[in-house]
Amino acid sequence: MEITNAKFLMSNTDVSKCPDPKIPEYAFIGRSNVGKSSLINMLVNHKGLAKTSGKPGKTQLINHFIIDDSWYIVDLPGYGYAKVSKKSRLQFHQLITNYLKKRENLMCVCVLLDSRLPPQQIDLDFMEWLGINRLPFVMVFTKTDKLSSSELMKNMKQYTSKMLELWEELPPIYKTSAQTGAGKQELLQFIDHTNSIFTQQA
């Protein structure tokens, strides 16, 4: 897939005001400062499309971008910036849960994970929540250029081992870097294939 046109469409806090769900969309979400905006900009060849910030928790809205007039990327608020108790860990921001549960054209949630870190409980909890709610997702490791291939392999093995304690099989996994463009074609190929499934179902 080659993206030729990507533009910001709208921001809001109400899922009922999201654009017409007539084309497929993909939500990008992760812990605050995981590199979400940089990854989106890399995927669509537009450095300034999603606003990047060194300040965690910058995204507070549901941000829709329309890609080649045929599918949406949705930039969701990051989770995990404010420290929460174990009891409230699964009670994610109502804005996020409303969107994820109610958006009928949502094809997949791209869960972004910082490849430099060992498995984070809040990420594991969030993916468990997606599974409980039967929401398809993929694991997207970010910032892979920041560590050696052996370190990356070690960290990913930790993640897959931890996931397999709960999951019978793993979701698709992508290794990406906003700096080098690693993983771009693989992720776009997945989206292109999934778009065709949406078209068949329409």
C-alpha cells in the first residue's frame, strides 16, 4: 500500500459525533509517550499530521485522520500517565472505552508498546480488557532503533512469554521505528488486507 493523501478530519470527546462509519478504521493507542504520533506520521508520510509532544498525556481527544479517502486512523488518548491503584487499573478512561465498544467500523486496535521496556502491567491489563471485550488488536513495538537487535529480541521474548501465560495464541506482532521506517510496509500491508475484509462485509 502506498499512501498518497492523509489529512486531519476532526477531534471530539463523543463517539456519537465521530465521522460516518462507512469506511474501516484503525485505532492507535498506548501508554503516554510511547511514540504514537511519530509512528502515525511515519506511516502516512506526513511529519506534521499527528501532533507530537515530549509531554506525556498530550492527546486528550479522539482524533480522526482520513487516509486516501478510504480509511481512518484514529489517534486515541494515551493511558497510564496518572498513577492508578490496582483496583482501578482496568477502569480505563471512559472516553476510550466508549469509543472502543461502540465504534462499529473499528477493524483493529493497534496497541503500541515501547520496545525498550520489559512488559508493563498496564499494557498487559489493557490487552486483556480488549480480549474480554472481543476487540481485535495487534501488538506494535515502537522505538526499535533505540536498542540492539539482541536487546530487542530479549525484550520481545519477555513480552511473548508473559502474554502466553494468559493467551492461547498471540496476536500479530509488528516491530517499528518512526526514525528508520522499520515495520511500515508490514503494518500497512496488514491494514490493506483488513480493508479488503471490510469491503467484503459491506
